[in-house]
Amino acid sequence: MAKKKERIDTAGGEALGADNPFGALSLDGLSGDRRSAPPPPTAPLKKGSRGNGHGDRLEIRRLKSGKGGKTVTEIRGFPPAARRHLPELAKALKTRLGVGGAVKGDTIEVQGDNREAVASCLRERGYRPVFAGG
């Protein structure tokens, strides 16, 4: 039969012993809200900057696997400053192309194989689209 392991109380107090590295810390002077402060706002990236390692280059690819046999056009590689505007950009693309689509994380999916039309729309908005994948 297996040997029963002894459990150590991690709730605090004397059970942790004198070598507790957090023993000297106190909560005096802290506000009641323990959530961390939001990160400071970042300045928008300028055109040609290297925020994501590729500047303002967006990858446009055609996907079919995992989509129930349907073809979708995926756009990824948005700079961090532009990611908050993805819903507006997706809506503009869907309206212009007359198709459906969705924002999933930091990518935009548009229904159908619309790579050329998506690329021209993105060029008008100042992005540098490239075709990736097969």
C-alpha cells in the first residue's frame, strides 16, 4: 500500500514556519480593490513601424479545414494598436463584400475565398497585405 503523504497547511500563519518569505509583508496602506491597475495606454504605431515584427504587414490566407467544408478568408498579423478596431474593420469588409464573417481573437474571418477583394480593401486603409499559405 502507498505511503500517505503529509499535507502542509498553506493558509498562512505559524504553520509555514519562520522561513516564510512573505511573512514580513503587510496589507497596510493598500486599497480595498486588489485588482491590478490597467496597463498604461500605448501610443498608436506609425506606418512602417515594427510593432509585430512585420510592420503593418497582414497575412491573408484561405482556410477550409475545420470549417465544415466551407472556405473562409482569414486575416491576421494586426499590430497591437489596431486590434481594438478589428470589429469595425470586419464590419466594413463584410459590408463591402456582401458576406458574413467574424472576429476571433486577433484575426478576422470572412466567408468565402475573397482574398483579392480583402487585399484591395486593406490597401486602401494603409495596410500591406500579403498572401500566405497555399
